[in-house]
Amino acid sequence: MKTIVPDTSAVIISAISEILEKEDLDYPEIIVPEAVVCELEHQANANRSEGIAGLNELQHLQKLQYEGELSVSFKGKRPTNYDIKYAKSGEIDALIRDLARSEFATLLTNDKVQAETAKAQGIPVYYYKQKYVEKELSIAKFFDDETMSVHLKENVVPMAKKGTPGHIDFIKLSDEVFDYNMLEEIIDEIIEKARSDSKTYLESVKEGSFVVQSREYRISIAKPPFSEAIEITAVRPVADIDLDEYHLSDKLMDRINNNAEGILIAGSPGAGKSTFVQAIAKYYSKELNKIVKTMESPRDLQLPDEITQYAPLEGSMENTADVLLLVRPDYTIYDELRKNHDFNIFADMRLAGVGMIGVVHATRPIDAIQRIASRVELGVIPSIVDTSIYIEDGEIKSVYETKMTVKVPSGMKEADLARPVIEVRDFETGELKNEIYTYGEQTIVMDLDLVNNPSQSQNKSSVDNIAEKEILRRIKKYLPKKAKVDVEIVSPERANIYIPEDLVPKIIGKNGKRIAEIEEKIGISLGVEVISEKKNGKAFEIDIIHTKNQLILDLGRENGRSNFDILIEGEYLLTATTSKKGEVRIKNGIELSDFIIEAIEMGLEITAVKK
């Protein structure tokens, strides 16, 4: 092996330097293809660590040449735009093989396909397979038993989150500020480990962003232009808990053992969702002897070897789901349901008969069910999700179950308003917590605490507010876009519509057919009342209602959501915007309300002028 032509893969891993250290070569001639230099330069310009590593290796070879250890020359043609465009098809590799053939040299490569192709063409090949040496990442030194995550950023001291879910502190690890070069060395080490360690994966590679799963560490790397500076965030689970340590009730354990087929695990970031998912996955696999698989991106759950962890196949979870349907697992864990296609895949697999466990970010117990309710048909929700478990501070705070029934939704009274309703009940107590149903074209997720215990400051229930919005939306379909229109629920059986006089015929319709049609669709009777706007610039006297807590200036519903100057005996007092009912409310006890009360007692005229 007197003359060597290395390809790009061999230069990047410093194969020549390593061979020279291990083997006694007598002044070998190294011919570096210009195609290799071009490819390394392109990678370095894109801020990819492989390009920098390769250029550093070529500089080291120049140093060895200066010391008389070898000779280095650069030959071959630079790749054309066509070669670069079809690089993945092997055009650049072909240029390198052509040079090795013409120079009667040995091709040095770390690429198995390149080696086999060269052999097929009769070119001498040295396939250098880099031996992996187990070495812990340098970022691991920042972790101890209580460290959840480490945060490194350019020109900032290293920081870490320590503690347990619900009891987390953000602390400084040292006073040493990390500069650009220090972080680049850490990144190069991480990327190199991903190439050589079978348990380290590059889960995502985009311009300026890398996500690496290295054994128990999930590492996110951000670089310009994606971020303004280099940032490395490493996350590691701090707890490995068995399911029995959660002290679940006998009722819930029976559910998990026998009936739960569609489970959502919900909670805020850092609440302990992943820890619980790991516990339930191990329980299904070891205790119940079930076949368990996972769908993760990145694959950061810490699970026993019996459980296979799948990433997106060719970048698509749909492809992963297709494979899993052929594998036929008893349960599949879908880690991180975020986008529409995630929920759709979860629903499709569940409806195909696969037991599904989904992980969802949520701040309330109902949020997980609400997120899936907005993406699938209402009637199939109980078939997709039968159990929802909410985690907070590492503990199970609530468990909900879903069932379908036909009833009049809570807060409505007319029997003909009965419809299919998804009831969400507390699993342990059976208490009805939420109802999910359609109203018009909307999907409503109703909190029963708001229906049964409305706030004292509210004059209407949440159901009334939703009904008003739905009626207003339907009415506006028949009116000009800028028409002034308002709706008010006056009883469970009736609502009033307030519109200008000239638009009344559009709502009533010929022989009252249109309003009858609207009433039939909505399910309550409608009254139509005329509003007439007062002309701009003309002052008019206003009514004032004095209650225990406030003064209410009543300018009339026809002047709702408008700006007015309020005057006392023609002298300016204030400018206010009315509510949709045409009211301005002023709190008692402030100087402004005292001034108005004094004017009333003195019999002074209080008027308003529309701006």
C-alpha cells in the first residue's frame, strides 16, 4: 500500500493518521481527490462538524509531510454542479474511484458500499472500519443523581435543573463561561459518538439544529442561523419507578389490567409523564406478558430490551404505524402527541384494534381529551380514549373515563335539544366533570363546574354565552358584513335579536320562513327588536343606575360597542367605550363616580355625544 487515495469518509474519521500510528508504512504517497476537498469545504461552510474535522485531518497530513513522514498531493477534477446535485446517487464517489484507478492506488474508505463497489470494479481497497471505544460524553460530568437537564450556551456559565418533578431548582454549575470553541468541541464529540456508538442516534438533522439520543441522554443542539449563538441542552430521566410505587387504587389497577385500551397520559412539561409511561410499559411487558412497542421522536424513554423503540420510518410516523400494524403489538406507546397527524395516527391504530398509550402536554385534566376531540369525529372518542390519566408533580392527580350517551346537555332545558354527548367522569368517584357535544357547527367541551356554579360576576351561564355566539354567527350569514347586530339569551327557550330596522326583512324572510328555519336549526325561539343609531355629534340624555358596587351609564343597546364623550351641563367629563349592551360601568368610591353622584344630586344634566 504505497499510494493511497482516501475518500471523504476516511478523511473525516482521520483514518490515515490512525493507520500511520498502527502500521509501519515507508513514506506513503497520499493523493487527496479534489472532490474530497470540495465536499469538506461545502460541509464546513454549512457549519457541519464533519467538514471541520476533515479539513483538520488534511492540515495534520500537511504537518506530517513537513516532518518527512509522507507525501501529500491533490489531484482529480472538482465535481460539477451535476455531480453535486446527484452526490447521493454516487457521482462524487465515482470521481474518487476513477482517480484511484488512474493512479494505480489503494482506495481507503470507511464507507461499506464504496468499498464493495470499488472491489467490483477491480480497484484495490482498504476498508477501514473504525473501532468504537466506549467513552462517556464529557457533558455527562455535569450530571449527578438529582440533575434533570444541563444547559450550555455560548458566553454563558453552565446551568442545570435539579430535583424531582414539582420541586425543581435552576442552579449554576460553575463560574466558567463557555466560549464558541469549547462548545464546538463538545458538539464534535457528540456527533462522533453518533457515528460510532450503536446506542447513539442522530434523531434529527436540520440546518442549525441537531437532536441526538445517546443512551439515557437526549441532547438538543442549536447553532446559527437557527439560533443567535450555540446552545446545547441535555436531558436525562432522574427516576426509574415501578408501577406499584404509584400506589394505584384496586379499581384503577383492574382497569389497567383488563379494560384500558386507549390511554392518554397528560401533564405539563417536567410533571413526570415519561416516568409514569416507562413504569406502565414495563408493567405491561413483564407482569402482564404483553408485546409492547413504542413510537418516539426522539427515542428517549428508558425501557428494557424486551420493548422495541421505533423512530419515524423515512421521516414519517405514518410509515412506522404501517409496520407496527404488521407486527401486531398488544400495546403501543406514542410518545408526544402534538400535531394533527400524530392524533390521527393514534386514532387509526386504536380503531385498528391496537392498545394505545399516548403522551400529551396539558395543563388541565380535560385538555388531553379536548385536543383529540377537535381532531376526530365526536362519536368515536370513547373508542379511541377510554382512560385519561393526569400527572402533576410526579403523582397521579386525576383519572377520567369517557362514555357516550344521548341526553340534553347540562344547562339546556328543552327536550328537543337532546343530542349525542360524550360524558367525561372522574374514574374513582363517578362525578360528571365535562361534557363534549356539538352545537351548530361547533364542538363544545363544557366544564360542569361552570354550569353548576357560575361565577357571581356573571349574569349568564357559559352555555348562554356559547348559544349567543352560535346564533350571532348564523344571523350574520344573512346580513351585510358591517351590519350592526346583537343577540341576547333572555331565557332557556328564547333569545332576542337586535338589528337596524332596514335589515329586519332579511332576517324574517318571506312569510317568516327564514326566521322559522333559523329557529328550527338552533332549537330555541327568536324575537327581533329594532335598534336605531343616534346621529354623530348630537347630545342626548342618558339613564344612570346606581347599584351597591357601581354606577351604570345606560346609553341604549343601539349604541353598544361605541365611543362616547360624557358631558355634565355641556362640560366634558370623560370618553368611554360602551359594552355590547350600550353600558358604561364605573366603580363606586373613586373620584369619577363621586363627581357623577354629586351632579345627579344637584340636578345637573348628564348627556353623551357619539364620537
